[in-house]
Amino acid sequence: MGREGLDPTSARCPDGRPGALPLTPARSEGSNLQINIVGPGNMGRAIAARALTGGHSVCLVHPDADRGRAAAAELKQRFPDGETGSATAAQAADMTVLALPYDATLEVAGSARATLAGQVVVDICNPVDFATMDSRVTPADTSAAEQIQQIVGTDAKVVKAFNTTFAGLLTTGEGHGFPLDVLIAGDDSAAKAKVAELISSGAMRPLDVGRLPRARELEALGFLLISVQQPLELNWQSAIKILP
Ligand SMILES: NC(=O)c1ccc[n+]([C@@H]2O[C@H](COP(=O)([O-])OP(=O)(O)OC[C@H]3O[C@@H](n4cnc5c(N)ncnc54)[C@H](OP(=O)(O)O)[C@@H]3O)[C@@H](O)[C@H]2O)c1
């Protein structure tokens, strides 16, 4: 069993029919990613929970040391055997997840550029105008992920992921009896493989949807999913699932 309540290798529909494609956790024996999670908010803590489920080490980053420590302590209670730490800035690591609002994501990508060199940088943001809810805030011919790649330079490999999964379901990695599908886009195959490993070891299904510019469609999809929550009374408990 990959985690409480759901065996990802035999997911079934609530009525007992076979559910999603069988999943084989892709984590190779002994593989342990060191992962910074910048922004210990709803998404940062949910991704940290998935990473700890997969046996990876997480460092929760917030400029206020107490905030990072508090989030790490909360996770330690849930995952007593997991390696959990905190810091006030991103550290040397295999991967840094920028679990931040769009503006802060761009800002931190710039200020941490030297540390991020050589790392996989995961952009999860939905660059939506949350005041009006009527548009995205990126220029029309790009995406937040491509902007971040420009900022961090070619020594860091940006992967878009998790922007179409809501924090509530991500905490457990499943929704309505199915492992979550996590759509990822990026230009570097090795970087995408590491993100896929984080996802599948956390008992979810990674789906590679293409190169980094595909983040434009992922961000549009994220915007659509956000915008239908209230009118369709989905209460942030919905997920994108690609069948089979
Ligand atoms: N919530 C979702 O279901 C969901 C789903 C998909 C994608 N996303 C995307 O995920 C990102 C995070 O969303 P969220 O819901 O997790 O937001 P959140 O709960 O507000 O968390 C954001 C975290 O970032 C921290 N932060 C802000 N500026 C920072 C900085 N410069 N350095 C370090 N930490 C900083 C915040 O700390 P303070 O409290 O001190 O500001 C907070 O802990 C957003 O881009 C969102 O679009 C969210």
C-alpha cells in the first residue's frame, strides 16, 4: 500500500470496477531526493506530504524562520520517520519547488538564481488575476514557467507541475478513489523524470504533456479549473483526470 487508504497499483472505482491505469511507483530503491519547498502554505505543505510519503527529504523555506520551523514540525508529527527540515532561503538540493504566488515566484527565482543552478525548479503557480477572476496575468505569448526559465537561466531546469491539482486532494494524493493525475511540462527529460519520480513515489500518476511552452495550456487549464469551482459547486474537491 503506497499510503493510507489507496493502493496505487490497483486503484478501483467506488463501485469496485477497475479504476485508473495501474500505477507502479517509479521510485528506484534507495533513491532519495533532497527537495526545497519554498512557501510552506497550502500547496507547499501538501507537496511536502507527498514527498515524505515517497521517502524523500524536504526542507521548508520561509524568510521567517519560525514559519518554516512550524510547518516542518507539523509534518514531522504526521511523518515521524521522514526527513524534514526548514531554512530561511533555498539550499543546495536536487529540486526546489516554488510553492508561491506568481509575483513571489518570479521574485524568488531571481534572488535564488545562484543556488538554483544545477537544480530542477518546479513551478506550480496559476498566474490568475484573482481580483477580477477574468484573466491570467502573464503576457499572451508566454507562461509563468517560461518566464521563470528565463530568470533562472539554463543551468536550472524548470518543470511545470501541480498547477492543476488542488491542495486539499494533494494532501492525500487521491480524489474520489483515484490517484491524482499530475500534468507536467518541461524541456529537460532528466528533470521531468525526477519530478515524475516525486509524483509516482507519492502514489500519484505523472503525465508528461510536452515541452515547457505547453505550460501555457496547463496554466489556462488551471485557470479554467479555478473559475468553475464556485459556479459548479465543486468546493475545490475536483481534479483533472485523463482516461484511461
Ligand atoms: N491552493 C491550491 O489548491 C493551488 C492549486 C494549484 C496551484 N496553486 C498555486 O500554488 C501557489 C501557492 O498557493 P497556495 O494555495 O499554497 O498559497 P498559500 O497557502 O497562500 O501559500 C503561499 C506561501 O508562500 C509564502 N510566501 C510568500 N512570499 C514568499 C517569499 N518571498 N518567500 C517564501 N515564502 C513566501 C507565504 O507566506 P506568507 O503567508 O508569509 O505570505 C505562504 O506560506 C500559487 O501560485 C497558486 O496559484 C495553488
